[in-house]
Amino acid sequence: MEIDVRPAREPEVDALHELAAATFPLACPPHLPDVAIRDFVAEHLSVAAFTAHLANPDHSVLVAERGGRLLGYALTKLGPPENPEVLAVVPEGPWCELSKLYVHPDGHGAGLARALLAAVEDEARRASAVTLWLGVNQLNARANAFYAKHGLQVAGTRHFVVGGQVEADFVRACRL
Ligand SMILES: CC(C)(COP(=O)(O)OP(=O)(O)OC[C@H]1O[C@@H](n2cnc3c(N)ncnc32)[C@H](O)[C@@H]1OP(=O)(O)O)[C@@H](O)C(=O)NCCC(=O)NCCS
């Protein structure tokens, strides 16, 4: 079945929220409490949050469909990393952050993530970014294998508190 990657459209924000809520838990470490996941989805992956991303000229939301079914999305943000731990390990700008890359399990291993990442890289280059970076939980083996396979190498780590616990992400990056 044909894979189509394109910018998200405003009427799709409800579907994006549903896809994001269904796929976000897949990226979380197993010890993260459900309430922390629910809070994150309510704050960062709501319909209002996607509406705001679509209105922000430095943010981009791309979607991947297969056979007309929305199965994946990517969210990117242009600009310098706000976290000093990240800036220290990816010092060369201009930057594009791959903030979210999520594919429904029905689309795993089917090339949707690869197609989304290729579109993200093209778009970031067009925006003159030279560094593409992301944070990924260290325990997310599938995502880490995917990123390593596509040239996003570990540049360092970043730490943050969620659900009262300190979590560590790998910071991965590549030069565009
Ligand atoms: C991360 C994600 C976008 C990658 O897309 P995908 O279609 O699953 O990626 P691929 O199948 O091309 O690559 C995954 C690789 O991990 C491997 N893999 C699968 N499970 C694994 C595991 N438990 N440990 C190590 N490697 C694993 C696969 O075999 C594959 O490698 P291969 O192509 O050499 O066989 C997708 O899995 C996803 O959306 N996951 C849930 C959300 C998420 O974690 N997003 C990233 C947040 S930073």
C-alpha cells in the first residue's frame, strides 16, 4: 500500500490528538506512572496543543498515511535548544529538533517512520538547519535502533523530572 507523507491540516487536529494519545505511551519507560502519561498528553498533545503547533511558523507537523489511514506523525521545532545539557552536546546551529516521531503499531516496520524522517530532513534542510537533534528515552530500544540505523548518533544525555523521578534521555543528532 502506498505511503503518503505531507503537512498536517487544521481540520486534522482531533485525529492527531487521538493518534498522539494512542502512541505516546509506547515511548515511555515501563516504570512511568499512568497519571504522568495522562498529564503529559493533556498538556502537550491536546487538540489545542496541535492547533498551536500548526499556527507556529517555526513548528511543523507532518503526517504519514498508508492506504488513506493516518498512521504516523512528526513534530519539528526550529531554533536553538532551550536545555543547556542539549546545547552543550549539539553546539552547531541552526538547529531543528525532532520533537515527536510516532507511528501507530499497525504501521511499525513498514517504512512510515523512515518516510517521515526523510521528509523531516528535507524540510529542515530547506529551513537552513544544519543539526537535526532529538531526545529519546534510553530504555526505548526500538526507537534507539531506528535512529541509529538512520544516522542519528548518541551525542549525550539530558535529564528531567517526570512523575517525581529523574529520567534520562539520549540526545541523538546528525548533521544535515
Ligand atoms: C520509533 C518508531 C517511529 C520507529 O518506527 P518503526 O517503523 O518501528 O522502525 P523500523 O521497524 O524501521 O526500525 C526499528 C528497528 O528496531 C528493531 N527493534 C524492534 N524491537 C526492538 C527491540 N526491542 N530492541 C532493539 N531493536 C528492536 C527492529 O528490528 C528494527 O530494526 P531492523 O530494521 O534492523 O530490523 C516506531 O517504532 C514508533 O512510533 N514507536 C513508538 C513511539 C516512539 O517510541 N517514538 C519515538 C520517541 S523518541
